[in-house]
Amino acid sequence: MSLHLHLPLVVGVDGSDSSLRAVDWAADEAALRDVPLRVVFASLWERYEGTALAPELGESFGHVTPEDILAAAVRRARRHHAGLSVTTAVVPEEPEYVLVRESRNASALVVGTRGRSGLAGALLGSVSLAVATHAHCPVVVIRGSHDNRATGGRHDRIVVGVADAPTAALRFAYEEARRRGVPLEAVRTWRCPAHESISHPLLTGEPERPYEERAAKELEAALSDAPADVELRRCTVEGLARRVLLAASQEAGLLVVGRRRPGRPGPRLGRVAHTVLHHSGCPVVVVPDEA
């Protein structure tokens, strides 16, 4: 059972349309998990991400208070989940510090994507990227334009990138698929070195087969603790992991990837996670390794 089961789900808002779309998704997810929703506004957010407000809040940031932004977020959260427990907080600090601190006591943390341009679909903003890199709980970044709801969309499968062994990201993906009652597609990529396709004496004819077979075995090993009640689709694909996962995200409802937990050696956010956070066609969950 998850240690985060009864902790609130936290969503960061800044008044942008992107952040209010994140509230829609977070409300669905909190209802699925049967946990409270906590809406957090960091009052220095505009210093980093600009002042592009959602249409429902008007056009001038100077005339909109943090309380106005939180009230709009609460209305959005209760639009589809009237009985949802929602609390709010205004914190006068830089947003990435606030949200990383909030992540210590959250089941998950949800943010939007808006960068300085304020344009939908733009590259990930600096705050969202920092939070995805440093948070202590899973971080959901609401990407894509086909659906900003966690449930009920036409893209009903979850995709997870699979590493060498069972991971926290895999366990998160299992739980999400079970909650939603949707298939989980577990993707393991492989590549055949170009020089071996023409020069290796043992690989004439079908040089890629040993690599594909090894990937399939590694995938099975990583899925050794998969729950029986989750519909699991195994997928081994030749190519760069970041490109394969980006392609899969176009028809998925959620893409799950892992990263190193703060304090662990090595880079925290790898190339795969960094790429999908900027370009995925659906919401992305970045799950830190377990301690």
C-alpha cells in the first residue's frame, strides 16, 4: 500500500489558464484517490513566469488578488466534484521553494506548463521544471491539448517507460491504471549499434534480434511484481527512449517516467524525462526513486 495514500494532493496555481487546467486534472485525481485537494498560490510566482491570466480572471494582474485566483481555482475544482474537500494557501515565497516543500507531505503534486510566453503548448516553464526535478513526491505536469481531465477522455491508456528493474515509477503506474480501470502499456526500448549490423560475425542476417530479445527479457524482469488485476501491455521498441515515449504520448492519457530522488548520486532529471516534460502530447508524471 502506498505511503502517500491519505496525504492531500497539491496543485500549484498562478492565475494562468495553464494552472487552472491543472486544477481540473488535480480535482479528478483527488476524487479518484479519495484525498483532499490543497490549492497553493506562491505570491512571488509572477516574478518568474510573467502575468498572463486566465480569461475568467480578467486581463490585468494588478487588479487580481491571490484570493481571487484561489477562489477561481476552488470553483474549477468543485465544478465536477461538488463534495471534494478543498483547502487553499497563499505563501509569500518563490514558487519552486514553496511547492518542493509542499511535496514532502503530498500524495502527488500537480502543475501546469506555462513558460514566459504564456502560450498553451509552449515549452515547460522554469517553475514547473524545477519542481519536477526536486520534488519529494510524484509530480504531474499537465501537458497536451486533447484532454485536461484525468478521467473520461478518449485517450484511456497509461504509458510507462520501463527501466532495468521494478521501480517506484512502475508501482505508481500500476496504481493509476488500477484506479482508472484502464490498460497500462509498459515500454522498453532497445538499439542495435550501427557497426554491429554490418561487421559482427555472429549477427549476420538479423543483427537486431539479440538486442530485441534482451530487451524483452529485461522488460519481463522489471514487470515481475505486476499486479494481476491490471491489464498490462508489453511493448519493446527499437529507438531512442525519449522519441519512442513522445510518440506513445500522442494517444495516451498519462505518461509515467522516473527520476532520481534528491540526495541520490547522479543527475536527478535525465534526458528522457526532460524531453517528455517539454514535448509530451499528454500529462506527464515524474516519479522519484524510493529512498
